[in-house]
Amino acid sequence: MRIAHFSDLHILSLAGVLPHRFLNKRLSGYANLKLKRGHIHRPAYVRAIAREIARTSIDHVAITGDITNLALEPEFEAARALLQDALGLDPKNVSVVPGNHDLYTRGALRTRRFMRYFGPFVESDLPELAVDIGLGRFPFVRLRGPLAIVGLSSAVPRLPFVAAGRIGERQLDAFARVLAHPDVRSRTPVVLLHHPVQNPPSRLKTLLEGLEDADALTAHVQGFAHGLILHGHLHRRQQRHLETRAGKLHVVGATSASLHHDTHEKMASFNVYEFDDTGKLVEVESHILEPETETFRVTEVPHATWS
């Protein structure tokens, strides 16, 4: 079984958006786009990645958040249309979790905007185990062959210049029940969330960008000898290991699927994970976009170092 993974699309669309919608955190976010992001995030790269995945032998696609830039309705519409047109896959074969940009404001949370546009991509095979966390019901579970794909939301509205995430006690309790379910326990877990489960060494950077309850989350997977945790957020392709009492889990991040960058670790790409019939992870590779030719160079995912 093969899973393709990409993240951080950062689709921007301001069509029909009235000025008063920027009288909140979006004002600083839009300024950041103009000063820093606007010239390097390119939707055409996302489309190229989606088309390449559609041409590749892939059984499931995982997208780990930041679908949008400012959590505006035109952005969600554009992102959904792009994925549907370019991927051409049934939502049951695509799992999506939200990122902090998809809950950029409290209004996006209150109106459940992410679920309005991406609800079919989070439908669970074990819906009775999910809890309502405000934006929708999580965790969701997709049982696919030897794998149990579990989607968590680490996205919460924050103050300007803060991008930290949180799972929350209710979702963590539900996550524990999911992992204990026999249909999950008998499979290899593949956990999706936006924020990395391993925080940076800097306390300040953790408070601004990290996962608030990372230790509580990792405590729940200590009984697993193997598995995979997928994330985005850092705009960097990287892999790590998470030691558990029973073995170790692979933790792999994807860069931004729309990012134009000169460095190997950050250029737009997607990752592919191959499992054997028993659910053992046998290969991890990255497909890096060559924008001039819209071709992809296959290489390994580098092991992480903090910067």
C-alpha cells in the first residue's frame, strides 16, 4: 500500500472579500503575505503535485493542513476545486486535517468553515469514537488494508504572530479510545496532524510555533512498536524517529506544496510511503518538483536537524 503526503498549500484568494474581514488577525497575515510570502507560494505547484500523484500508483493521499492562507471562503473553494480537478480521487481516498491557517480567526472556528468545504475528506469509519471539538468531530479513522489512518486537529485560533497548536484534552481522550479499538490495534497506525509532535529546543519557539500538548500526545502511542506520524507546518521535508516503550515510530514532515525555494529541504514536493502487506513501512521517498519542466526528482527525505 502506498500513501502520498503533501501539506501547506497556502491557497490565497480574496475574490469578493470585503475590507472589514481584515479587521482582525488577517491584517497582519495579509501584510506578511505582501512582504514575504506572496512571491514564493505558487498554486501552480500544488496543481502540478496533484496531477503527478494522480498519475502515480497511489492508494491514499494525506494532506496535513494549511489548505488556505487566511481561512476565507474563496480560499477554501479554490483549494477544494483544485484538489478535485487535479487529483480526481474520491474523498474516501483522501484524508485532510486542518492547519493553523485554516482556523486563522475565531469566526472560521465558529462557522466550522473547514468542515463545510472538506467534511467528506474527514468522514470516519469509526464515527462513534470522535468528539466535537468546535470546528467538527475528531479524531477520524480510515481503515485501509493493513493501515489505520487517524486524523487529528491541532489547529486553534491564536493571536497575531502566534502559530502554535493544541490537540486538547477531549480529543486526546478520544485518541486513546481510537488507539485501543481492536480494528485500529490490529493495524499499523498512520497519524495525521499539522504540527510536529517533537517541539524545537527553544521554549520561546515552542510557545510561538510548537504543539502545546506534544508530550501528552506522544504518551498515547508508547505501546506501539511501529507506525507513522505525518505533519506539515515547518515548510521543510524531514524525518525523525519517536522512541516508544515497544519500539519506534517514523515521524515525517512535508514541505509546503506551493513553496518555491532554492534549498533542497524546502522546495515544493510530496512524499510517498510504501507499506508491505503486514503494514510494515518499507520505503520513504520524496518527489521534488522541477518547475521549469514540471517533472519530479525522486530522492530520500533528509533526517531532521533543528535550526
